[in-house]
Amino acid sequence: MADVSDPKINEAYEEVRSNKSDVNWVLIDYESDRSDKLVVTATGSGGLAELQEKLDPAKASYAYARVTYSNDKESQREKFILVTWIGSGCKIMRKAKISVHTADVKSVFRAYSIDVPAKEKDDLKEDPIVVRLRKAGGASYDGV
């Protein structure tokens, strides 16, 4: 099991969800290569582009992000995504534990529309994610 007991993880999650905060993503990483304890390593307000820059190809990480997009000319939607990052240089034993640890992370990052598995930074490009969010949202007025 992953240790997600650090209260800063839940605090960052609540900050991303808050309409009163500009913070729109949180990144959590393992405390060390041998540890199963997860800690907040970064938060930001620059969206998925900023989050991409923080991802380390040598690590496995999790992120929670708020994505805002226009549904039509009159409305905007905010949806949340859970990112499971497995960098290309991530160690084999860490990769093997990810599926089990993801369940623990989901106990803290509870409310999200889609799960985004990412192995390359391009997996977090906003346009394809917005298409998936529109499909998951149900009410699409532009034929997506």
C-alpha cells in the first residue's frame, strides 16, 4: 500500500478543487526510491502545460488537475482529472507497484471525471484531454 497520510496531500487536493484558489494542479511523488510514502512536490496555477514541465522521466508520480474549457459561447466547464505518470526511466519495481498504489491515491483524489495514464509529456496535451472530458461529460453541443 502507498502511504497517502500526509495531510498536505489532502490540503492541496482541496485547494485545487476550490473556486477561490488559482491553484489548478498538484503533483505528488514518492518520498524516495525505496519509500511508498507519497508527498506533495509541487502545485501550480499554470494548467497542464506547467504540470508537464514538472514531470520527471525517472519517476512515477500522480497529479490532480482542474481543466477549464468552453462548452459553447456562453458557458465554461471545470472538470478534474487524475494523472498517473510513469516516466520512461522509472524503475521496474516502482512500475510494478503503481496499479496497487493508484487505488490508495484515488482514496484521497476522490472526485475526477477521467483518469489520464501518461508515459510521455505529450500525453498531457490539453486538446485531447478536453475531447475526452467532453465525451465523459455527456452534454456536448458541438457533436463531439
